Amino acid sequence: MTISITPIPGVPSIQPGNDLAALLLSSLDAAGLTLGAGDIVVVCQKVVSKAEGRIVDLNSVTPSTFARTLAAQTTGKDPRIVEVVLRETRRIVRMDRGHLITETGPGWICANAGVDESNSLAPHAVVLLPLDPDASAQRLRAAFERRARGGVAVLITDTFGRPWREGLVDFAIGVAGMNGILDLRGQHDLNGRELHHTVMAQADALAAAAGLVMRKGDGIPAALVRGYDFTPAEGSGRHLIRAAEFDLFR
Amino acid sequence: MTISITPIPGVPSIQPGNDLAALLLSSLDAAGLTLGAGDIVVVCQKVVSKAEGRIVDLNSVTPSTFARTLAAQTTGKDPRIVEVVLRETRRIVRMDRGHLITETGPGWICANAGVDESNSLAPHAVVLLPLDPDASAQRLRAAFERRARGGVAVLITDTFGRPWREGLVDFAIGVAGMNGILDLRGQHDLNGRELHHTVMAQADALAAAAGLVMRKGDGIPAALVRGYDFTPAEGSGRHLIRAAEFDLFR
């Protein structure tokens, strides 16, 4: 079955307090896209964070001594941004060669705790990751399912770098309506051999796919994925985070 | 513009020496899919490796002492498989908790040097990664472009785990006809701010997307991606490998 990935155009610039679900539904309507059961709506983290007011005015931030030290030694960034990054961080994973890779409170490992300087509301503002992207995804899902009259999945995505690989790819940080992981263990391959290592990160693959139509700078903050066969489930982006005790790279 | 991802069904079981391009073209024909300029054909590594004879009969392998030690201490695998993994390895990145993460000769970092036990031709056979997946991709591209009468891109993909994240996702190891990386630096966001960190791994995102229709065990070894706007280029999967001196996680 063919999977289609359609950008959702015409989403206005999001302001704190906006009803993001309503704005996305309006944009879907305007684009002639009618939500139905089995659809997956992928929404970039930035518009979710903006709608939820996860914005910090740098003029309100006094950097700590450590933030000033890191800014000078590592990233070359505004020390106030480094201070905001540290406030979102529970562990520094690497701080070398100009990069600050941190583990956030909820557990994502990414550059600068996901604090975003681009595309924000004002020159002195930075955008944080949503506090609870699963809850954000569930809220959107509830609104979308009322419209679709059936099961819809929602993914909240962010753009991360990867060890060993050049370039960025989108990942799922919030998941609702489907499992983030597709566990095929116990099934068999064409030779009848059991599939041992086939726990697929389907939400990350869908996030990466949706990222193909949500290029930075294009102003496309959401995409509609159709034709992907999934089993409806509550879901959580946290299932995609490897527990520290099983992780070889922290 | 909507991107579509269509599985290419009906590809027969591949044997060493098969003309993979011809078999894929036959399957496309049988499915009523006519290749055209701008199409991207994504092919899983396993069928490329099989066609190229990258298969090792374990009965021909005598494990070294180190392979026996690793097998006993780390992976619990057949020592002959560990021997094959070591022959494909230039550096062991991690060897803990039952996992053997290695850097292959060409530079991919993945579990067991990409040596694959499932879906192989015989119970005693394992499949290696292609020797030069870019060259494999270029050969397929040449055959596909003759048919398409225009530019076609080809990606050879494999399924890898990721640090910090649960589950597997498909990555591009061979690339022909497009750049693996999409460099947006110098462009500006909607607020006129320059995009600093937007070097997208478009070939990996396309690989992940195609993986959604190439689930393990389904016998779908290839997919056709349409509607993705790319600039034709020679391309190389090696551009997606971060050089060791810039990598914080080796």
C-alpha cells in the first residue's frame, strides 16, 4: 500500500495561547484535506512549544558562572542561551568541539537541550521543548479524532543530529494514538527463521518521513501521513528513549 | 507537494549473479509502475549483497581465538559469525552488554559490522554489506535512467540501531543521483534569521521513509519514492558518515 506524506500549508504564525488543534484543522480544511480514521498528523515541536508558551525572553535571564564558562569555552553562544540550556538539562552527555549535547529532564538527548534560537517570536526569545510532548500529542489527537470520527495518531517531532552521521533528521518526541515502537519479534522471515532484531522505531521513521515535507525555512510546521498501517494504541514518545542502563553511548 | 512511497512487490528471491536492476524493473513493470525522471528507487542492502555474492558459508570459516572469546563473553553468537564480523571490522566501537558495535572498512558504524543472519540463502550462510554500495547504487541508477529517460536517484539502505533510542530505523549506505546531504545554510527563516544548523540528512530521511513499506519479513526489498524535490547530483553515501575527528561518540 502506498504511503503519502502531504505538507499542511497555510498554518499561521503561532502565538502563545493559540488553539493549535483548531488552527491545524482550519489549515487542513483550507487545503481540502479531510481527516479520516488511520491518518497520522505530524506536528513540529516548535509550533507546539509556541502555542504552549514555552518561550523565554533572554532579557529576563541572568547567566550563572558555569553558563558563562561554557559559553566562552564550548559553544561561543550568548551566555544567557547557555543558561537556558542548563536549566533544561539534567546531564551533560558531551561538551566538546563547540557542541553541548545534553539529556533533558524528560530524557531526550540532543544538542543544547532542544533550545531553539531560530524562527522564534522575537529577536530576544528562545523556544524550549514542550514540557510533556505526549500530553501535547494527546490533546491534538482528541481534537483530531472528534473531526475524523475515528482513530488518528499524532506525532510531535524535533530535528536532531546523530552520532556518527552527518546531517539532521526529524525524530518523534511526543506520540499519541499509536505505539512508537513496532515489535516484530516472534514473527518469521521468508525462510521461516525467527526475526530477532526487528523492533522498529516506527514513530521515528514516520517523523523522518514527514520531515521531508517540513523543510526548515519553508514555514510548513505539520504534515499528514496516510496509508501507513498501524494498530491504534495510547502510545508514548518515552518508549523511544533507551533506558540509561541499556545505553552504550551515554 | 505530496510525497508517495510505494512498495515494489513481486521481487523474486535474489541469487548471486542475478541482474538486480533487470529484476527490479520487471517487478516495477508487473506492478504497473513506470519509472520517470525525479523518481527515487530505494533498495535494501540485502538483495544488493545477495546479487553481488556477498555471502559467506559459515562451514568455510574457522574462528580465531579472539572471535571465540568475544562470542563467549559478549554476543553469545556462533563464533564463526563473530569471526566474519571481525573480518569486516576495522575498529570495535563498543563491546558491552551483549552488543558488538563496530566500524566497518568503508566507515559505517553499526551492530555486527552489518553482517546479517536472517533471510539468507541457506541455514549456514550470512550476508555481508555490499563492498561499495555507492558503486552498487550507480549501477542500478544507470539501468533505471535508461528506462526512465531522465534523472533517477537510487538509495541502498540498511537497518541500524541508534544510540539513546530504542528500535531500528533504515539508513542510506549507498547513494547515487542525489546528494545525501541537503545543505540549507545561508538560507533564512521566516523572521529573516539565517539558518545555521540546517544541514539535513535527506538520504537518511528518505531511507527511513522507504523503510515504512519495507518491513522485515514482508519480502518487500525495494520501494519507489515520488514527489520529493531534489537536485540531481552524483552523490555518495560516504558524505553521510561523520569524520572521526568531528565525532563525539566513537
